[in-house]
Amino acid sequence: MESLLFLAHRLPYPPNKGDKVRSFHFLTHIARRYRVFLGAFVDDSNDWRHVHALRELCAEVHVEMLRPRSQRIASAVGFFSGEALTLPYYRSREFHRWVADVAQREQITRVFAFSSPMAQYAVGLPGVQSFIDLVDLDSAKWRQYGKRRRWAVSMVYRREAERLFAYERDIIARAEAGIFVTREESRLFCDAAPECA
């Protein structure tokens, strides 16, 4: 059975809220056809008790804790480097090392990244096809937030929308396929980035 990397910004278990329901069902579907190597972040300490359930489903599981204070500092650094704030929030050297190690050790040819920030680990792996589930067009959400906030905050939100859209456009152009939760989200993206259609 071929091996596949599955990367998620939040532990895909238990399936008790929107994105976890979606990622869990993708994971269980993919696990029927591949030996899955799961990498995920935990943003709720209660989720640690659920890791064992995923170990039964996957060949290997790598989980790291998100620490909001540290992650916000990393995002602030990203602000000054000019990138979308979302990306450094989910950036980890240890996670990058694990992905590179598994890709080489298991001769990975496919990676499924659930949510745009996880694509930073997937796109660009040599000889690996990446499939990116953006779920929603996050840049559009930031743009909407920017329209509803006062000046200083709206400026940050508009900046995030602009930087995140440039990133979304780049990763989908480089991926084998991009997936959205609805046709409307897909249409919005393709209208704004017709070269990715």
C-alpha cells in the first residue's frame, strides 16, 4: 500500500465541529487506500487524549501543541517580514523536519494538506504531488472583517487578506489540485485567480 502524508492545522479527532468533521472524514476515506502519516497541531489540550484513536488509523502520528502566546509573537514577526500572519502562526521547525524525514523515509509521492497554512509543509516537496483543501477562502473572510472594523484594525485585516490571497494563489498554482468546501468558494477563488481554474 502506498504511503501518503496528511497534514492538518488541528487534530482531526474527535469530529465534533465543522473543520474537524471535514478533516476526519477525509482522513478515514484516504486511510482506506493509503498508509497515512498524519501530522497535526493541537490547539486544545483536551485533544491530547484523542491522539491514540488516530494512532490506530494511521501508520504514524506526529502532533505538536500550539501555544497561543508564542504563536502570536511569531505572527507579529511575520507582519514585519511581509508575509501573511497566518503562516508563521502554524510554522514549526520540528514539524518541517518531521515532514521532510517522512517524505524521504517512506518515499512519499502524495501529500494532502488540510487548510492553507499546512500547504507551507506540502508544496515544494521534491517529487511529491500536493492536494490542498483550503476549506474556505480565508483571504475573503479577512477582507470582510476589514470592512467591518475601525481604521487601525481594518488596515491589518486588509493586509492579511492581500498577503493571504497571494499565498493561496501561489500554492494552488503549484499544487496538483485545490479543494474548497462549496462551489461558491471555488468560484470566488477562480474569478480572482483565473489562471488557477
